[in-house]
Amino acid sequence: MSKRYLYIETYGCQMNEYDSDRIRTALDMEATDDPQKADVVIINTCAIREKADQKALSSLGKFKHLKSRKPNVLVGVAGCVAQLYGDKLLDKVPHLDFVLGPRAIPRVSQLISQVENSRRRSIETSFDIEEVFEVEPYHEEGKVTGFVSIQQGCNKMCTYCIVPYVRGKEINRPIHHILREAKNLVRKGVKEITLIGQTVNSWKMDGYKFGDLLKMMADIEGLIRIRFTTSYPRDVTKKMIESIKGTREICHHIHLPVQSGSNSVLTTMKRTYTREWYIDTLNRLRDSIPDMAISTDIIIGFPAETEEDFDDTMKLLDEVQFDSAFSFKYSPRPGTPAAQLADQVPSHVATGRLAELQEFQREITSKKNLRRVGQIEEVLIEGESKNDRNWLSGRTTHNRIVNIPGTNDLRGKIIRASITEGFQNSLRGVLIENI
Ligand code: 5AD
């Protein structure tokens, strides 16, 4: 049988990129960037905010014409929007052939055969799928970095968040699975692995905790860097901090979403900590690992957020001096408790606050990046820079992007660079030595 082609479009988080790569292995088709050439088109969607959700759906509209010209092409929706709307999507979008929830990826091949054999549109959004971790993602040859999922779903019940509804309850991946996938990546030449999960540091299994897993990862021969994302503040344990401190391979960066600096907002969000507790956790981290880089996520305009609450968040940014922060305007999500709250903040108020906060954080990030000028940084070279083939791009342990002039033979190596310039999102430097 001749090779069939898969066109897949991915929206949202790192987990979705990973899932798209799993869909690619599960289907064993040739990937294409050209939908016109595809036999199967899949939109892997994100539901975290309304905008992401709409973007994915409007993208689906693009394939209406293709489907009417080539009725044998199968068009599917995967990911969190698929899970959220389920068969309503089939009602709403006549050119849609199948709907695949994020837990059901190992069943994608079955689902497609079913649609083809029965000539009927089909849906697979079951959470109860035993083989949930079975499919390893496609990995591009020569890539220096890779991802390994260690967890599916989420058990925290943050009132704004749709994740537990669309990705289900937390299930942790068995250690032997994680290590097997990580070793396979290293065999393919990967030097840095990021462990991913919704609350990655909540992982536990067979008496082992996240701190133990980090150490076991570091024992993998040939793996020189380990990252992990996203961490949940309440699960930053002493053991985890000790593992990071005591293990050379673990990068000195944590992404630790605070969401708000106001205790009353944190309570309504059900984040289960106060601003004081969060700051104390960062102090414990920084006391142990003084150069630990910290990034965060913030939601602006959560229901009932007052000027005073917003001010508390601004003060927290000032006090903590995050290395970087992603900030979002609150978006009510169907079925979440916060969407029912009476006191929704007017959109223009939230937009104004968000702009103010982003400007403030931009200054902090720039200032911190500028402070690296004149310093020596160890950089894992990931490859040629996207914009210029005479430049190489890599990252420091603190997750700062560094560009240096050089040739691709340094790819996969850790080098020392002297930093010459600092920008908003990256640093520039020159090669000092190869280590
Ligand atoms: N509205 C806005 N931002 C949200 N996030 C999660 N849910 C919402 C929502 N309903 C943000 C949080 C989270 C990040 C991935 O997305 O900051 O950490």
C-alpha cells in the first residue's frame, strides 16, 4: 500500500506538541506541511482560554473546501476542545469526520479505521483507556532536546481551570516507562530532556517521589541536562530542592505559576497557598540554590479582583523579581466554578491591568538579562538560529536563550560563552571554549 500523508496542526501547550508527535507515531503515516497533499487532517486543540479554543475551531473551517473537493480526506479534531464539545462538534461541523480526546490518542488508528470502514463519523473521548501512556512520540532525527510526559490529567481543583475536565484526573506514569522513553531519546542523540506534566512535581509512584525520579533521570548515561515543567507550588518539597541542588544535570530553573499576588483571589481560585507561603517557598529554593531562575504564570481580572488585589500582584512581581512571567486575561471556561461567579471583571479593566503588568515584568526581565552581560554562561547548543544560519542558538541552565556566531558542528555540545548583549527575550555572546 502506498504511503499515506498526515497533516497535523497543533495549538496550545507543550503537552499538545508532545501529543501531536504521539499521534504521528500512532498513525505511522508520512507527515506533510501541505494539507492539499494529506489523506488525514488533524487539528490538535487547546481549551485553556476562549481565544485558543476559538482559534482551533476557526482553523477547522479552513478545511471545508478541501473536504468538498476531496471527500476521501478525513478531517479530525483532537485535544481538549475535542473532549470539551464532543459530539456537539460533529453536529456543528458537517465536514468533520472524527473527534479524539487527549486521553484516547492510543486509539487514533482504530478510530480512523472505524470511520473508513463504516463510512460513519466517529468519536472517541473515553477517559477509561488503559494503554494511556503506550505511544511514544515521533522524534525528529538530530534534535538535541526532547520531552517525556510523566503524568496525564490533574487533581488540583483550581476554580478557573478546565484541565481536570478535559484531561481527567491525574494519572502518573510508571518509572520504567519514563526511563525507557528517556533512554530511547538519548540513544537518538538527545542531550536534554524536559519532563512534562500538568503538575509535574506532584508525580509519585510505587513509593518514589518526584525528587527520586529527577535523580534517576540524572543517572542516564549520556543525558547532560534535565528540565521539568510545570510545577505546582504546594508540591515543592525539601526532597525535590535537595535533588536539584545535589544533581549537576538538573537545570537551575523552575516554572512555578503563582497566578495572583492577592490572598483573597488565591482563596477564590482554590490555589491552596497564600502569597506569604509562596514567597517563603521561593526563599527556601533560593536559600538552597542561590542562582535558581524562577518563571511564573499570572491570571489578571479573575472574578472580583479589585484594584487592591491587582496592586498586590504588582507588589509580588516587584518583590520576587521573576526571570520571566506569562500573563493572561482571565477567560471564563464552561463548567468551571469561577465561570459561575457573579463578580466578573469588565474586559476593558482587565485589559488595562494586563498591559500595566506586562510592561512592568518586561522591565524586570530586560534588567535581569542585561545583568548577564560580561558574564560567562554555559550554553547547550541546540542548532542553527532560526533567523540566520551563521548563528547558533542554545540555552543556559536558567533557560535563557543565547545566540552566538558559529557553525553547526557545535550542536549538542555545552560551550562557554561570554555574554556581550542582553535583550528582552535572549542574550547574545561569543564562544570562549567548548567543554
Ligand atoms: N483564564 C486565563 N488563564 C488561564 N490559565 C488557566 N486557566 C485560565 C483561564 N480560565 C492560565 C494559568 C495557567 C496557564 C497555563 O494558563 O495561568 O498556569
